[in-house]
Amino acid sequence: MAKLFFFLFIISTALYSQPVAAEEVLKDDVTNGLVWYSVPVRGHSSNSSDDKILRSPALTPVKAFMCEKTMRLDFSSSIKDVIITVVNASTGEVVYSENFAMPEVVFINLDAEEAGDYRLDVTGDATALWAEFSL
């Protein structure tokens, strides 16, 4: 019996001691091995439902990643007539705004912007998503 408890202790220790990544990382060979760090995207899309009890995390149709001063948006589902806006949080100035018909991947170059806090807004086709990030 002691051997069984020892075995269960070793197995549970091995399972629960696995490192968990604090941030999702995307390695993209198209961009010469640069590492992209995840930016959490929040909001409401037609994929989520307010009248049902959700038993799993809500899935957003857009994932955002940052690498230095470049943002990458990956669209996992088709969203029509998307408006992507980046606003400087301290000044309220719109530093980027563009319309897309049905984007799959969008790169936003923010090299000309100063360090600070910014807000990303993605709207369109029953979708309203946002993210806050810093440069």
C-alpha cells in the first residue's frame, strides 16, 4: 500500500510541476524567427452567447500579437467589413485606422509612435473586440 501511495505521489508531482507559459508565444518563420508575444483580446462577437451558460473559455475570432512596435492580428473566422483602430490612451489620438473586407492576417506598423499605452479596437459584423497594450 505504501508503494501505491509513493507511486501516486511521484506521478502527481511530475504532472503538476510542468511549467506553464505566462504568455502565448507565436514563432513565425515568415518573419525571420522573430518572437511575437500575445496581447489579450476581449469583447463580444457573434460566437459568444449571453443567454447560455458557458462551460469553456469564450473564443475570440481575433488573436493579437506584438513584436517590438509591430502588431499582428490573426483572424480565425471570417468577419465582414472590419474596422481596425489604434488609439493613444493618454491623448485619445487615433494613430491607425483602416477598413478591411474580410481580413485573414493584418500587420500594423507602429514604429512612428511614442512609448505609452494604446487601445486596439476591432469592430464589424456583430463583433466588437478591444485590447490594451503598451509600446
